[in-house]
Amino acid sequence: MRKTWQKTERQCSRVISMHRVGSILQFVGGAIGRVAMSGIVIGLFFVIAGVTPWQFFVDFFQNPLAWLASPWISPSMTIIGLVLIGASFWFNLWSRKQHIIDDLAEDIAWAINNLLNRSPTLSTPQAIAAWEADFRSWCDRVSRKLENRAFFTRADQLHFDVLGFIQPIAVAGHAVGLAHLESQLNEKLKRLRDVINWTQQRRR
């Protein structure tokens, strides 16, 4: 029993020693890797700037005017300025395009809420005429927005304005006289979604 215990104790000691050696090797290897990476970074900085990083900062703070008089400052500042102007222009263009797309999405939501789901249900010729007037006004409003050639093409506008053949639909509970108009509305909504998707895919 005693021999077994001693044997087990020696094995545990051996495992602990191996674990310590492995940990030390991992630590040393990690330290060497960190030192090597630091050396690579410092070397790249030296190749680019011609001095070590700490010498660069010391010289800069001691002689800031000399660095400003460097022939590299002018083209560097010009490049940085052009990059900032380009980024600002691109963000402004993206922001405007996103605002216009959101505006068209609001038009879709308005048509669904105020035309397709209008309450109470239309049942008289006068109510249907009022619905048609609102529908035509909505179409004209959207078409005017699609005249913005900064974001939409003439093809986009024609795709929305000119319907051609329409698959007739009938909404349960709605007047028969409204079916043709609602078919037009359904097609207009589909085509306006097409325009939104095309505009989002364009880079300009």
C-alpha cells in the first residue's frame, strides 16, 4: 500500500514538473513572440520615417517648426484634406439618398393605411370618386419625387408611371367599382418597391 502511494506521489510530482516546464516554455515563447513583433513594428517605422519611434517624437516636440517645414508636410496635408472632403461628400450623398428612400417608404405606408385599408369601407359612387382623387394625387406626388435625377433615372419614373397590362384583383368586402383602381394601386406599390431596391443597389 505504501509503495503504491509513493509511486502515485512520484507520478503526480512528475506531472506537476512537466506542467511547470510547459508553462515556462509557453511564457518564454509568448515573450519572444511579443518582442519579435515589437521589433518588426519598430523596424517598419524606421524604414518609413528614417528614425526610431521615440526619436521621432522627441525630435518632433523639440523642433515642431522644422517638421512643419518638411517638404512632405504639404503633399501629406493635401492628401489628407482630399480624403476628408471625399469622405464627407460620400457621406452627405449617402445620407441624402437614404432620406429620399425613407420618404418613398413613407409614401408606401401612407397608401396602405389611407387607401388600401381606408375605413369605413367604400360603398357609394361619391366615396369611390373621393378615393380615386386621393389615389391620383398620391401617384402624382410620388412621380414628382422620382423626377430627381440625382438619384432616380427616367426609366425609374416611367416604370412607376406607365403600368400597361394589369392583373385584376378583387378585395373581399370592397365595392366592385373599386376593383380596377385597387389593382392599379397594387401594381403601383410593387413598382415603387422595385424603384427603392434599384436605388439602394446603385453606388451613386
